[in-house]
Amino acid sequence: MGTTSGPEVRTASGVVRGLVDEELGVRTWRGVPFGADTSGAARFRAPRPARKWSGVRDATRFGPPAPQPTYSWTDRIIGDEDCLHLDVVRPDTDDELPVVVYLHGGSFIMGSSHEQMLRGYFLATSMDVVYVSVNFRLGVLGYLDLRSLGEDCVANPAVRDQLLALQWVQANIAGFGGDPDNVTLMGESAGGAAVTTLMSVPAAKGLFHRAIAQSPPISMIHSRAQATLWARELVYGMALPRQTTLADLREAPVGDLVRAGQSMIWRGGELIHLNASYSPTVDGGLIPDHPLVVFAEGEQAQVPLLIGTNSDETSFGKFFYLRNSARSRAALRLLSAFDPEHAPRVLEAYGGATERTEFAELLADAIFWAPSGRTATNHARMAPTWMYRFDYAPAALRWLGLGAMHSLELSAVFGDPGSSRTRGLSRWGGMEGLEELTEYMQYHWGHFIRHGHPGEEWPAYQPASDTVPPRATMVFDAESRVEYDPKATKRRAWEDYRMLEWGTGRPELLEELGLMVSQELTGRLAGP
């Protein structure tokens, strides 16, 4: 790969020198600090701007990701607490271009700005944008509200990191040839949830002008019960006394924190209740209310929104449970954790979720599709909204019964199928139409980023009227098409289901934690 020394850019903290990749036709600056080290006394606290430096900082190497597990046969931890860096990629031109700020996924516990798929070289050139990919704190260090252990911390370190990155973009991106008045905030999975969360954060308003949320688990926002539970579980997992303080956790080796945080994900079986260990928390300050409430009340950032999910997000769920009755009981259990009153109606719409396919679909819809549809419906009342469903899958995945799995659309959006985790499947064939689909999706994404709306053939998502069919959804496949109000029967089954506060259906756990269910919260937002 032919590279040469890149242009120097002055940021608020100092000058950075990147490189030019002549083969790919891009300029890139890697590991650019936007925040200071978050270790030691800064652990669990709000981020601070990057310290200034003198001279020219080399920006040709990626910065370390946030500390995280590797899920290997060892308990090795990668990353560093000095992780608040970002990477900038742009075409090798001097044009002023729209900006994309990308927040990576990884279940709030893994990932980095420079995963091969997310480096953005092909996205930047095909869509003609300045692409900014961001690192932020993860897991115990970023997405765990520890205020039950003491007030000397913030509830949402990762969200504050993302906010600081957006502020950095506004202050500095013009030097890289980006237009600070045309910024699209984009993310997938946990990164997609970060997008919708930031749309609900008053302090983030005005820092971005469009939003793209791909497969966002919007409803997986921690309630007070979850925050208290997981802070307790962390202390238990580290074999520390109940009187453990934040000062004690600041002195602990970062590897011990990450390992304990990893183990508590699986310990106790809480995942079957949709009780994820990590997520943003409604703290009444930075995040004043659940994003679903904010969208329902019209208080979100009123920017154009492109949102969607994949048709087989959790197809792995087909392999859970051997018996039909076990699947049905598990489905009712996970639904009842949020809303025991309306859970049976939802379960009935999926035939009791006794069959493998129905169970996997229910799981995907509970986590991704139903809350995304509710969000799209509410946002469409306030600002232009477009919704999609990604159906394309290689023949091998269809044969395996996995279909259009979670994150599969990234190959088409980023235009880099060679970086996909499923790239090995190409040897088996059945990839017909992917090149054309990639071109088509990049056209729509690029048009939205540049103009605030996708191409004309993709109608906006809106309620029915005398002249417009309801809930237009672009279905991306080998032969893409528009469907109106897809899965209408199932959508109606979710209308009264309350997605707001995990723990409503777990009174025994709430009593154990010394908490009461918020009747005010659980009574709100019964439907879209």
C-alpha cells in the first residue's frame, strides 16, 4: 500500500500529521485525542478535553481502544483507559464535505473506532464525506451507573465521552475539510442506541443535523433497579465487601474490573430476562428521561432520521431450548420483565413462540424492531423520518437458517464485504446481487447525509392519510422494494406493551434491592 506523509491540521489541542493512502485515495488521521486520560482519579468521572501538546503529533497509528475483554480461551484484556481518541478519513481532495460521526457497536462492552469494517475508507470515498469514527469508554468503565456506591461519579461516562467528541467535531472538523453545519450522527447496534440516546440529550442539540440509527436496541436503557443490581453484582464479582466505595474501585487494576464485568454478564441468568449488564441510564440530568418517552413527548432533537433493522437480527435464538414449551415460557418470562400485563397479547401474536422461528423473531422484535418502529412513528410527527428493513443474506446463511443476521448490513453500507465476519461464506457462492445492493444502499445513505433525505424512490415513514399509505419501509434485498406497514398484526400487538422500565415484572428482585416500581414511569407510553 503506497502511503505518504499527510497534511498537518491544527486542532484545539495541537497540530496533527496524518498520512495519504494513494492507492485508496484517502487522507487519514488516526488516534487523534479528543479527551484526556480517564484512568486513576478520572475513572467513572466526566471526561475532560484533551491536554494540549507542543510540536506536531504523529497521527499515523490508531489509538488504543477502551479496555475490553477478548472472549478468547484466555482472560486477556485489551485496550487502555487513555482511550478517548478518534480517527478521521476523507477523500484526497481539498473540497469542503459533509461530516459523518460514527459510534461503533459491541453490546456496550466491546468494539473500537478502527475495527477493519469501520475504518471507513470506502464509505468516505463512495459517499464523498469526512468520516469520523470515535472511541469511548465501555462496559464497567463507561456504561455502568455506580452512583449507588457514592456520588463522586457520573451515571453515563460513555455518553459524556460521545458528547465531548461531538463538541470536538464542531470545534475542529473544518480544519480537516468538514462542514460543521452538516454533521450526521450514525451508529449500529449499541452505537445505534447511542444515536437515539444522544437525540434525547438536551446538551447534544445543535451538535449534529441528521441521524442514522441501524439496529438500535432503544428500549435497553437501564432503570434504577438495573443500575443498582449491576453495581452490586460488580462488587460481588470482585469479592469486595459490601461497603466498597468508588475510591476502592478507582484503585483496582483495570483488568480486574473488566474481567469481573465480563463474568457478571453470564452469571445469574439475567440475560433471559432481557436484563443486559450495560447500557445508558436515565439519570435525570444528562439523560432526563427514557428516550422512548422523550420521542413520544416530542422533546428529541428534531433532525431527519433514518432508522431500521435486519429481518433476522437474533436468528441464533432458533437454537435456544430443545422443547417448545420451554421456548414459550422463556418468551413470556422475558416479556413480563417489562410489562406482565400486556406480555400475553404479544406472545399470542407470535403463536406462543413455541416454534424456533417464531421465538427468534419475537426476540429480535422485542429488542430491535418494535422499539425502532415506535421511535419512527413518534419522530415522524416532529421531523422527516425514513425506515428500512435489511433482508439480504448470502445463500449459506439462508441454508443455515440464520438469514439477515445482526450487523450484516454493514458490509453494504461501508462497501467493504472483505472486512465482514461472514466473508468466508463467499467461497460457497450465493452472493448474487450484493454489489448492486451495496451501490444502492450507499446511494441512499450518501443522499441522506448530503441532503437530509434518501433518494426519491424511498418514501418517508408516516401515518396513513387519504393520499399516503402508512409506514413506508424500504426493504433492502437482491431486489429491493417498498412495503407499507409490514407485519401489521404484530405491530398492533406491541402497541400497548410498555418498554420503559425493566424490573416491573420482577417484584421479588425490586424488594431485594430496596426499590419500588415507578408507577408514574410504567404508566406512560403505553403505545406509539
